[in-house]
Amino acid sequence: MEKPESIAQIKARLAEIEDASHPYVGSLRLDARQGIQKLLIQFDKKIEKAHQLVAKYEEMLLFENAAFEKGYRFIAGIDEVGRGPLAGPVVAAAVILAPDTRILSLNDSKQLSVKHREVLIKEIKEKALAIGIGIVDPAEIDQINIYQASKKAMILAVQQLSTTPDCLLIDAMNLPLEIAQEKIIKGDARSVSIAAASIVAKVYRDHLMQEYDHQFPGYGFAKNAGYGTKEHLNGLENQGITPIHRRSFSPVSNYLK
């Protein structure tokens, strides 16, 4: 007589199944053992979550699909990060995804954990047709203001793409480029291309601020990304301004004297 599978063996097999109608799952539903029924509850939750992610992704393809239907082939999502910090550059990213690309759980980078962003950035880099990064440093931010710096970073990101886009989906911005474009409010939560750009820009800038933390210790740049936290403000008070501080931003400007 064949020895029945252990709970651990069943759990391992369920982890490899992604279809609730799988015959093996159906056979388990006839098993009255409490441990197996608990595993099935967990399995059903996993399947439901997967369905929700797919539905969310399909919803976030609305703008891309509309552009594809108009005949556009290379649609770039564009977003920037770093408008509010007291230190560091503003960074923008442009990402072109193929029509059949699927990167589930893409979302506004601010809604994702550091760990989740690091997982997604690898998948984005593997699957994207092209990625461009645009950077405007603090000195230029002081010269042209943060709004214009954000716009310039986005333009630079588009220019860095290895594939020329024929349509731009932009998070809350219009760009002076001779390319068809659509300004989407809260686009990083509504478009997969913009969400991908949001993650690329966020991860790139966070890594940059971690490097600056080594160059300029005492401000907490690795943790606060240049925002005005207590540790950062204490650093300004005790050590003064660094070369990466935005001198036009308050309270940094208070220390120019």
C-alpha cells in the first residue's frame, strides 16, 4: 500500500501549482484532514491574490493599449523622483516595454517596499526594450528651479533611450518634445510604463544617495535620501552644507551665511 503524502510534501506540490482547477487540487478538496484543508485555504488566497495582480496589471495597461491601437509601437513611460529633498539630484527615468510584457505588481514606487523595488528593478531591466536615465544636479536645480529641473531630467531620460519612442506617457508633465505624448495625473499608479519608470528612477536615486552617505557621513543620506529628517537637519546644524545640498531650498539657505 502506497504511503500517503505528508503535509510538507503536499505543501511543496501546491507551491508549484497556479491553477485552482488542477486535478491534484480537486483531489485534495476531498481530503478531510484539517492540515490539508488549511493548506487549501492558503492556496486559494494565493490564487486570489494572483488574479488580483493580473486584473490590476490589465487595468494599468489602459493607456498603453490605447496608444497601441492608434498605431504607436514604442511607448515610453516617464517619471521622476527627488523634487522634495534638500540634497541630491532630481532623477528621471524613461522605460519602453514591449506590448506582450507582463511584470505583475508594478505600482507607484512609493507604494512598494525597498525589497520589492529591488526585485522588480531586475525584472524591468530584463524585460524592457529600453531604459533611459536623466539627472540634474543640485547646482543646476538652484539655477533653474526644481520644476524646470524635473522637466529637464525627463527630457534627458528620453534622449538616453536606445530605442526612439513614438509616444510618451508622462506622470503629470508635458515635455517640449516633438513626440506624441499624454500627461497622466498620478500616472505612476495608473500606467505600467510610468510605474516601471518610477521604480527605475527611485532605485537609481536611492543607490546614488547611499554613495553620497559614504562621501558625506553625518546626514543620514542612505536612510533619508536627502529629505529633511531630524538626522539630516542635525547634520546641517553641526557640519554645515555639503556640495550636494540645494542652496535655494530652505532651511539649507539659512546656513549660507
